[in-house]
Amino acid sequence: MKFNNVFAPLAGFVVPLSQVPDPVFSGLVMGDGVAIDPMSSTVVTPCDGVIIQLAKTGHAFTLKTTGGAEILVHAGIDTVQLKGVGFKTLVKQGDSVDLGQAIIEVDWDAVSQKAPSMLTMVVLTNGDEFDMVKADHSEAFVGETLLFTLTPKQAIDGISTTQGDVLQQRTSVLHSGGLHARPAALIQNVARQFNSTISIQFNHEQANAKSIVSLMGLGVQENDEVDVSAQGDDAVQALEAVVHALQTPVVAHHSVAEVETPTTIGAAALAEVEGGFSGIVASSGLTFGPALCVRETVPHFEELASSSDDEEKKKLFAALEQVKGKLQNNIHQNTGALRDILTAHLALLEDPALLSSSVQLMREGKSAAYAFYHSIETQIERLKSLNNELLFERITDLQDVRLQVLKALLGVEDAKVEVNQASIIIAHDLTPSQLTALPKEKIKGIVLAAGGKTSHVAILTRSLGIPMLVACGTKVNQVRDGQILIVDAKEGVCKTQPTAQELKQLQDIIAHDEQRRQAMMVHAHSHARTVDGREIEVAVNIAGVSDAQEGVRMGADGVGLTRTEFLFSERQSAPSIQEQVTSYQAIIDTLAHKPVIIRTLDVGGDKEVPYLQLPQEENPVLGLRGVRSALVRPELLDVQLSALLQVKPLSQLRILLPMITQVAEIKHIRARVDELATQLGISERPQLGIMIEVPAAAIMAESLAKYADFFSIGSNDLTQYTMAMDRCNPHLAAQLDALNPALLRLIDMTVKGAQAHQKWVGVCGAVASELEAVPILVGLGVNELSVSVPLVPEVKDLVRTLSFADCQRLAQDALRLESAEAVRGLMKQSFGKTS
């Protein structure tokens, strides 16, 4: 059939893609095909079809054949930079065209003066749906010379051909930093819920929306416009869902500042350091000790297959399943940053672009190991070429997954790194799996030649509290095993030849800090009372049972906030009622009779759970956030409340409702709790509290206190909504200060409203973990401070040095000031008097 044959769109000489001086094409990132060194100036259609994409600059177009194949014709290399100079389009996007119809007129003289090459690529972009047989021609004649023949194939990679119209929509990408790893995983997660073929086009390049590596390879930045297309029986729903996911920012587990200023070895301006070298601080701290060099090489493999391509595919898929099993087991055993990283690696193992490329290489006679290695390498080279630091730092994740799969394929055991003493790990770079394989209690610090502040290893290291320097350069290679180092991960310096005096000074500093820490731990499990007898409960913020266990170890009086989003994220559907009961009960049991506050699901705004499919909103931060989203999806709230009501003992549980702004909301949910408890035959009721995180709730605190058992102040959102500043905007970060008198006055109103009805008030936002803010919060009458786990002993120790009466006077003085800077200035002047 004619539509299965693709003919030459230009006259010229046929060139293999492997010889194209652009890794995007030579590496088959866009797909397989051929190139033509042109000898004619009119680019014609290579077959019948519809123009589904036509570059504004006229240098490229994509044609969809009547058989569903998508053929990209790209005239010249880097010709998008010419901004249309030398190109004239003769058709419009959406036009139906016949074989040989003129599409673009090219002035090759003008193009050749500015473009690195005139080679014109003819590429099949949806190669996962077709088998390609290339014709053997060295010279091409316009519309006559057959380049390749396409036949539909079975969906060996989990991708099936689809029928129906192609639906398209243009949208802006609102994710901070663009489509790097985490947003790409979000888009993939949404796209995989649909049968339709879904693609995203940007800068005349196209990516499978179900492929993380393809999405990252587009190089899409924040606020860039992309074209989303879907074809299939559920194309309408698929298009709407993917567009919504592109428009809904996702929150990373690292700070905005870290996202905005990533640094790798390629960008670091390394200062000269006498007796050592400098680096970038990825995790703050100060340490010293012997070096332990960790170096792991890729195992040897053969290029050519020793068996049929079917046998090679079986080997690869078996290895993938083996690695998946290990990852899934580790995911179930972890929470927080490590769980997120492992989940991202799991998605890479299932990536259709990697699998399709691997299968194609195995069809060409390559071994499974070679195919997977080079499929990953193609994507790595693509990410390097984009000059995007966030994407550059995802290369380590690709290398990590590749190494794990190769080991499984080749039967190679994990290299055992013997850590006989507490050491400073030295490496060119570390993958997450290498780090997690090391005994954490024996890692004093980490120094890397490469790496970056936003890499997954850096995020994981920060969560473990291990000092870390990255991007230190080649001087790292000069460090030898056993060499004594000082790692100053505050100033960004590693000293390789420390003097005896420097080591003694550092030992004294660390010993003093350790003595202070141990002294605080002695009393960490005792109550925190001011010198004049005011008791302050010091609780912890957690995201799972492992956090709860660590909180108990550090002496927490209870859990002040359980973020239940950890149960709902990184999955395809909501957790069952039994799964929720099990998780909540595990936390209750861990705390052993201490109070546990569990917040109901808080999504919307900058907290995205894709499968919930909440309505698209122009301003989601002011839309269906917190309890509002639960009221739109009442079945989710009912399941969660029912699960919470089944934990034992209920007297230990406190349910917290997010984003309450009206009395009617708390009354409605309290009534629903009663109804569900009655249905379950439960007579006891847990405490039901609300978060104070919008000014309306603080102003209405006295009215709300009639129906709530307690208040918990979410200072992060309260600051954002009071100041009308996006807390995810790095340009406003310095102004978002919870010690602004406006915030303090709202906290004061909240406490007074609660006291009018003998209700208690806690603070679970970041301000509770600021030691500088503790005296003011105590002085305002707050009863509970819920802080990050490591700070429990220190906050308790500080409270015991304070006078409640002095703190009250200090708080009243702060309320009369005009700025956050003035409040902090007051604290610097007065804190000694209160401590």
C-alpha cells in the first residue's frame, strides 16, 4: 500500500543517520530513518497524509500518514536558530497532502551561510508502532526514490496503535524549572492511565508523553508553550488530563533556592584552596576523618548477541523485572526523599522510549546488554546537549538504573564496599543505589568530583544529615584511601593536608557540639517547661512511620502533623481503606499513648495528586485546596475519615482539617464524622481540629473555636496568603518572613479566639522550627510547637531557659513593630535576657 512507503522529499545523496553531525538524530533520539544531502530546493511530501505539525520557522514539518505513521522532515541542522530566514512554507498545519506535493521552498545559499549542515532528515517518530525496512539507495530523486517501508507491528513494548482523530491543544508548562525529572514523572504517570497515544511537541521535536526520558529530552523550560496531541478511544480525557498536569506545578522535596541555583562540575567556579580544594555545599556540616575511595566500573559485555533477538529480549525483560522487584521492595520499606528517588528509578525501568530503542538494537543483532547500555547513553548525550543543569543532574539516575540492569543481565554481584571505620566517602560521583548500600552510621561525609546540589544523591544526603561537597573537580582523584581530610561543608572547602592544630581545633568544635547535643538528649524525653512553670508540648512533623520512630527516639511529646499525602502520591489510584487503617495504626502504635495529629489529605494548589483529576483552575492556589478538594470529592474524605475512626485507641488520635475558612465547613465535617462513626458502630470520637492558614480563619478564630477542639497554625501558607506572595517564587522568598508583625498579629488573634473557648493552639509550620521565633510564639500563648525531627531536643532545651512572663512582654513589643527585620532585630537585642 502506498501509505506504507516513504519516498525522498528532496533530490540528493542518501546518508545514514549515524553520520549526521547532531546527536539528536545520529543517536536516534527522534527515531530511525535516513538523511539526504540535498541537491534540490523544494521539499515535498514523502507520502500521502496530513500535516500535523509545521514549524513556525518553516524548517521542519511532521506528516501523519493514513496508516498512522508520523514522519518528521527536518531541513538542515540547528536551522530553528535561523528564525525562518531561507525557508518559505507552502501549506498550513492541518492540510491534507499527497505524495510529492511541495511543502517548503528552501534558499540553501542563505541557509548554508549560518547553519552547520544542510543535511535533511526523514525520520519515523513513532517507531514503537512500526517495523521499518530501509531501501538500499545512495542517490535519491524527488518523490521517486523509496527510502523505507513501514508495516504496523504488535505492541511489544506495551504501546498499541490507535485509531480516531488526532486531538491537539497548545498549553504553557508551569512547572518550576520546566520538564525535568519530577514533573516529567508526573506527566508520565497521568498519560499512562489512558490507552490513547499521547505526544508533546516542542521546538519541532516530539516526545511520547508516557516516556520520562523523551519528555526530559525536549528541554522544555518553565512557561514554554507546547503542543499536546492525543489519538485513541479516550483521547478527549487523555488530552484534558495531560494539559492539566502540565499546568499544575509540582512541589519538589528540596528548596526553591536549591532548584534555582543548581551547580555541577561543568559550571562550578572552583576557588583555589591552599592545602586542599573547594566545592559546592550540597549538605551542610563540619567533619573530619579518613578517606574511603569508592569507584565502580561498568561490567564488560559483548556488542553482538549470542542468541536470537527474541532470546535477547527475554534476557532484558527478565533483568528489568529483577531490578523492579528490588526497587519495589525498597520503596515499600522507605518514606520521604529516598522513596521518591526509588519511585523515579522504577519509572525509568518502564520507560517506553528506552525499551523501544533497546528492542530495535536487539533486532539489529546487538546483545541485550549493549542495547540497553546504548539506549541509556543516547538519552544521556541528549540531556548533556540541552545545557540545562537540572536535566544534567538526572544523568546520574540514568547511569544508576543502567548499572543495576547490566548487573542483573550479566549476573554480576553488587561490589561490596568494606567500610571498616567511620570514613569520608570519595568518588567521582555517587548514584542513589550506591549511597543506600553504604552503612550510613559509618559515613562521616561525602566529597564528589562531579554531582550537583539538586541531584537525587544530594537530596538524600541532606535528609540523612551527612556533610557533602559536590562539583569539586579533578583534584578529588588525587585523594588516596586512608588520607585524613577535613570537610567544611559550610564554607565549601575540603582540606587534604590538615595541620595538627587545625585537626585539634576542629575536634574541639565537634566535641563541644556533641557534648551539647548529648546534654540535650539526656533531658529530651522530659517535658519542656519554662523557668516559671509554663509547659510547652514539643511535637514533630512527619510523613510516615519511619519519621515517627525517629521522633520518638529524639524525645517528641507527640506528632503535631502527619502529612497523609505520602499515602496518596506516586501511585495510580487512591489507597484503600484497609491500607490507610494499617498506615495510621502503625503511627499510633509507634507513639505509644502520646497524641498523634493526622491531617486529612491536603492537595490542590502546589500539591498535585494526578489521578484525582481535580478541575483545571486558572489560579489553583486560590482554588480547590485542602478541605475544599475533599468536599468536591467527598468519597475520598469519607474513606479517609472512616479509616481514621478505626484506629485504636481513638483517644490518642487528633484529626486535623486543612484550609478551613468558614464555620460551615467545620460544622459539615464534624456532622459527617458523627454519621460515619455511627455507621461503624463507634461511640467514641477523636478530637477534631482545624488548620489556621488563611487570614479569614485567624480573624474568625473565636467563632471557629466553638466547633473545633484545637487549632494548628500552618505558618507557611498563612504567610503566603497574608502577604499575597507565592511561597514557591524565589524572587519573593526574602520577603516571606513569618515574623512579620502582620503574621504575629494573626497568631495573636488566633490564640485569643481559642482561649475564649478554652481550646489549645499549636504551630506546625516552619516558624516553629526557628529557634529565634520560639520565645515570641511562647509569649503569644501557643501551647504546642511541632518541629522537624532533629530539632526536638534543642527546642525543648531552649524552652527550659525561657521565662513565660518575659516572653509575653517580648511578644507584645514585637506586635507593635513595623517589619520582620525590626522583629528580628528585637530578638537579637533581647534574646539573651530571655534565655
